[in-house]
Amino acid sequence: MYNQDPTKILDGASANGIGRPLFVDDFNAVTLSLHTTGSAAATVRFQVSYQKTMPDFAGAQSPTNSWDYAKVLDLEDGAILDGDTGLVLAGTDENRNFNLDVDGATWINAIISGRSAGVFHLAAKPKTI
């Protein structure tokens, strides 16, 4: 199994918007570690793209800007979080870990929307299993 050090996608994010895209072409799984402070209230969704060039994850989806929201497996209880729904936080801080299947994917990212409070940290650890 090949592992890579965790990479910060969200590093103290305190506003709506996307994180830092991560190239995952050489991997088939990513462990995501999300931590929030400040009574976080927002929705966090995870994004994946299979196109060769980095998409604009903040832009509209199209044939030339191909990305979608991806489901994740919550490692706390085994629940699947639907990609379109994401993780909805309503004033409670979280320290959660997820698995994201990126088999065949090229890029991943995360997006915060509906934020009214909180600071968000998300690290991604790609791996080949």
C-alpha cells in the first residue's frame, strides 16, 4: 500500500467557497479528516472530477468543466453521506473522518455553502490499496 502525507484542502476556511484542489490520479481512495471550531453552521460537500485538466470547482458544471459531488463513507458509524446533500452542520463542531472512493478520478475538492458560523479544516490523505 502506498500512502502520501495529508494535504490541507480547507485550512482555516471561514467563508463560503471551495478549498484547494488535490490531484489524485495515482490513488484509488482518500481518507478525509474534517475538524471545525466556532459552532460551525454550514454545509460541506465533497467534489470529484475525472477530467485531465483541473476543473473550476466553483464554476458551473459543463462538458468542459466536468465535476460532481461525491458520496463519502463516515468512519464514525459507517453511514453514507449523499454527495448532493453533504455534511450539514447546525451550530455543533465536528471532528469527523470519511473515506472517499476516487478510483479513476483525477481531482478532488470540497466546498462550503450556507455558512453562518465556524472555521473549517479538511485534510486529505490519498492512498493506494
